[in-house]
Amino acid sequence: MIDVIVVGGGPTGLMLATELRLHDVRVVVLERDAEPTSVVRSLGMHVRSIEVLDQRGLLERFLAHGKQFQVGGYFAGIAKEWPSRMDTAHGYILGIPQPVTERLLTEHATGVGVEIRRGTELVGLSQDADAVTAELADGTRLRTRYLVGCDGGRSTVRKLLGVGFPGEPTRNETLLGVMELTAPHDEVVAVMTRVRRTQLRFGVGPVGDGEGLYRVVVPAAGVSEDRAVPPTIEDFRQQLQATAGTDFGVHSPRWLSRFGDATRLADRYRVDRVLLAGDAAHVHPPLGGQGLNLGIQDAFNLGWKLAAQVAGWAPDALLDTYQAERRPVAADVLDNTRAQTELMALEAGPQAVRKLVAELMDFEEVNRYLIEKITAISVRYDLGAGHDLLGRRLRDVGLKRGRLYGLMHQGRGLLLDQTGGLSVAGWADRVDRADDVSEELDVPALLLRPDGHVAWVGDEQQELRAELARWFGSATAHAS
């Protein structure tokens, strides 16, 4: 029997699969498309996702294929300087197209033993007390202990489960594509400068190294009945003329797509042995570039918990903390994209509010607060009352003998003990101990979960044992 089937081979599914493989879970990824997509829906990674890659020792290979930027404008397109003193060792945006991200994650996944089956479509599922049965389009049936739907906003898994997906439908649709232009670059820049003053959903910019190859974003004429049907190059010509007064001589498209601004959140992230992650659980407008990042961070939260369930040492409520922690984060992202949508509207009222918000962002604290929200480094899970660090992820602090994230590549818990007197005896098969100190931390000791969030701060062994049991199950006599 398969341990976990992941439905969907995008960034969320691939990240989840690699997290599970860290713990020797047998994973099969089912991807409907026979070939990887060339559609560039995401252009980069935010700070928290960069930290996630660093925590697993993957960052260098991504840095080699991307570019680091410190640019403002991520909140409602309001142009401000990149804030200083952000709580991270990675204070930048990593510009990297989504197809490259997927290729790198695929290479890593296959390298650690993930089985990826392309051209394989899920059409049915059922579950009993012991397993899930997945029915494929070719009539094959697979049995798995757990199944996770990472299959996007039109998720088959979510629909088969009958999970509600309430929210607002698409009101505005946008065309997106990569194509060649005959217009000279100077003309493109001049038109962009003029049109962007009044139309924030418009953009034309060069991509790659190919001369004349541009990424074009332009409002659609209306909302299509089926967004799975791509637009035509003629659709782009008409909408560019209507929006910018020129079609720039667009031709020879590499790919064409469309997206809407629907905002929806799944009622539940788990139905017994089936779970949802990424866009299968939440969709929102692409404002702030948060979608891909939110999905990767879902996977990072879920992976170690589901692996613990498969291994048999998970505390009773551990898997349920996935929804308890990640659904509020998604709800917050949906709200901030709703706010950004209002601030980008062209009516007088929203524009007045936009002007006020822009003035407030001149205050460094406000600017930093909003960008830390967009980049997800301000996320704090509700783990109860306690130290200010409790529930927060910890940045990559420097230690006397290296750096924190270098100790987290294997996806295990970590006790950072600056007292030298604490122990993880009984949990050493699940939790590492670092007898090290950091000038950046004014705490005696802290316990980190495998996802880097702080589970405990203190210096009492009895308290520590209680938190170890809470997150890592019962102690075992041989784990010392």
C-alpha cells in the first residue's frame, strides 16, 4: 500500500512530497498534465518561502537560477522603499519564474525517491477506516493510507469530498501571456508609464533573453464562461487597443492564459484521511504575489505532521493542527488581497483611501508591517500564552558553531539549548539537540518544530518534556 498519494504536481504538491520523503514516507504524486507547464503564473518567492528552502538546504540551487530584488510596491502596487530591519536573514524577493521553480522541485523530489506519475488523472475516491481508494481515469485503483489534494483552485479532490468553497466569484478577468512585439522598447516603456497611472491591471515587460519577447498583462473584456479555455492573440490585440491605444504589434505567442479575481476558502482542510493544500484550499487575486508562497508554506506545515501520522508517533491532535494553523493564515491573505483590490479600484473613494494608505506607508513601521504580512514572516500560530517568540518562525540566527538553518535540513525537531543542561532523552529519534549559543537570542533555550516555528521557550526540563510530548508524541526508552 502507498503511504501518501499527492494529487497535483505543482509547487505545493512537490514541496509536500519532498517533506514526506525526509521521513521515509512512500509518496506517489499524480499529475494530470503529461508535460510540465510553461505558463508563468508566479514570478518569484517571498521571504518565508526563501527561508523554507534554506531550512532544507535547497536555497543555493534556487539562488543560482533567480535574481534577488529589494523593491517596494508589493502592497497594492504602492511604490515605497524596501523596509529596513526586517526580521529575517533573507531580506529580499527571489525573482524566479514558476516553471523554473517547478523544475527544481521536481528534480529534488525525484532525487529523494518521490514517484511522479504524469498524465494520470484522478476521477474518483472513497475512504474507509484504514485507507483511501483513488480511482484513475484509466480505470486503475490505488490504495493509500492518506491522500492530499494539491490540485489547484478547480480541485477534483475538493469536489469529490463535497467540501464547501464559499467566497466571492470572479468579477474581473485578466489576460496573461508571453509573446513577441514589433513595437520598439522605448515606445513600450512610454505607453506603460502613461497607462499605469490609471490602469494598475496593465503591464508589458521583457522576459528572458529573447529579443522582442514580452510578458503581457491586460484586463479582459469580461468574465469568460470557462477560464480553462485560453484566450487568443486577437483577444490580446483588442484589449491592448482598448486599454493602451495600441496593440504593440503582438504576435507569435509562446503561451496565453487568463485568470480571475475569485476569493474563496475551503470550509475544511481535512476529511478523515483526505486533506487539501494550496489553491485546492484557497484562491484569491494574485495581488502581492502570495499564491505560490502560501501553498509552499501549507506543505511545509503539513509535511512533518502527516509523516508523523504515517510513522505512528503523532499525538492524537497533531494532524488537526494543520487546519487550525493554516486556515487562519489563508483567511488573512484573502483579506489583504481584498483590501488591495479596493485600493486599486479607480473610483474616487478607493483612490482617496489609497492616497491615505500611501501616506501612512511613509512611516517605516507601517511599511514594514505590510511587507512582513505579504512575505509571511509575521505569521504567528496560536500555541497558547507565553513568550513573544512562541508560535513564530525563527529567523536564521547565527550560532557559535554555524547557523541555525544548517541544523534543520533533515526536517526534525530541534532543541536549541543555551543552558547546556536540558535533554531530549526519549525523543532523540525525532528531535535533535544543539548545545550552542547565539548572541541574537535572549532566551535560555527553545524548542523548534520541524517547520521552524517555536513550540517552547524556557529552562525547565519538566516543561520541556510536556512540550516534547505535545508535539512529538510519547517518549520511547531507546530514543536517548
